[in-house]
Amino acid sequence: NAGVTQTPKFQVLKTGQSMTLQCAQDMNHNSMYWYRQDPGMGLRLIYYSASEGTTDKGEVPNGYNVSRLNKREFSLRLESAAPSQTSVYFCASSESNRSPKRTQYFGPGTRLTVL
Amino acid sequence: AQKITQTQPGMFVQEKEAVTLDCTYDTSDPSYGLFWYKQPSSGEMIFLIYQGSYDQQNATEGRYSLNFQKARKSANLVISASQLGDSAMYFCAMRDGAGYSTLTFGKGTMLLVSP
């Protein structure tokens, strides 16, 4: 099992460019998440998908869109990148909402720089 | 209001000693879960330990234990017999009824283990 995979690992964009961060999990998890990590801020939730076909905003959704393509894949799109979106992006997945533990398992992260 | 507070930006410990990393939380929901994650310099987020609000005993996982004091709303991570490989950033996180599917993270504590 690869767990949670993310592509790309690194990306440099110019202000105004668009890009999509890809995430896939092979653990048959229902729920998937996108976080960003900035220095001194911990991880903040951007969007999540509780189950296939649903998506919801998290704490910091502005400037992002998501697509839950199928049960395995959850992508994050930056339509017009801004320097404030320079960050490390993590994708995570967890079991069904009915599980009391619902531990989230994380991908390796994507380091994004917007110039 | 901040839901998860980690008051120690950095901690130092000598190899083979025990160390406690502090975490306090705030929720009015009687059902919640507390998590600790480790982030080494390589960047990945590694799940360490989980404590449910209704669990009668403190959680333990190998050298990791969680000192859960419900009345004080604290969930401190105890690492026994520290090893050099324990040097990393440690994050406390909580899931409660308000964020049924999602985790709220603290800002983290950097632990450095010296020989």
C-alpha cells in the first residue's frame, strides 16, 4: 500500500498562474482533506470531502477549489495563484465518519512557491 | 477562540530522558478525540497516538503515552527514553462535534534531543 500520494512534490508558480495539486489514497477511505502549513501556524484545513460526491469548506478556503474525482482521488486547484498561497500543502484521508477514531493519514506534502 | 494550545515553541531533552509536551484544548462537546502527530525534518506527518474523550485509560503506544486530564482539558504527550530520532515537530490535534469530520491543529512544539 502506498497510502496517500501527492503530486507534484515541489512547484514554483508565477502570480496569476493556475495549477492543480493531485492526491490519491489506496486505503479505501471515505473522507479526504486538504491542509496548508505555514511557519508558526500549524496545519489549517482548506477543504474536505466527507464522502465521494461531497465537498465542504474548511478554515481557509478562499482562492482554492476542489474536486472529489472518485473515492480515491481528491484534487486542489489554484485558479490564480498569489504569493500568499506559498505554503506546504498536505492531503490526508480517514475512514468513514462513523468510526470513532477516524485517524487521518497524511501524504508527503507539496511545497508550493508563488513568485 | 483557539481550540488547541501548545505553549512550548521548543523543548530540549537529553537522550534517554523522558519529556512531556503540553497540549490544552477547548470544547463544549462531550464527545471528542485528541491526536498527536510527529513531523520530522523530512516533512511527513506521522500519526503517533489517539485518546477518545470517553476512554477510561490513558492511551499508550510504545514509548509514547498520553497524559489525559479531562477536568483540566489537557492532553500532554509523554515520550519516555528519548532517542535522537525523536527530534521533530510535534502537533496536537482535536476532533469534536463542531468539526465532526475534521481536525483542528495546534501550532506545534519543536523537540530537540541531544546526545
